[in-house]
Amino acid sequence: MGHSAADWDYRAAIEITKDWNGVEQVLLQNQQGASARVSLHGGQVTSWRNKHGEELLFTSSKDNFFNSYYE
């Protein structure tokens, strides 16, 4: 713990967008630059990036879901 509520900054940017298939998703970003994308179809987290923009979710190169997007 070690943090009081006053130490935290809860402000974040929230944006509703659509993915390449037209499915709505929520993009959440904090002021430090970390972000997450959550699909509104099933609630899947499709991206989670740290403040340096590095993707923290692992996706196999054999995964057809994301690979079909980049072809």
C-alpha cells in the first residue's frame, strides 16, 4: 500500500473507437502514456502498453486473429 488516495492522479483519457472489423473498442490512456484497448464485443483486452509504448500482451506469430490484420 504506501499510497494515499491523494497521491494518485485518476485523470485519464477515454475514447470509443472501432477496430479494423468495425467492432467498437475503448481506448484508455493515462497522463504518463500507458494505454489499454478493450473490445466492447466480449470485453477482450486487445492491447496493453506501458508508458514507453511497449506492448505488454504476448501474441503468437501463429495467431490468425491478429496476423490477418497485418497481411
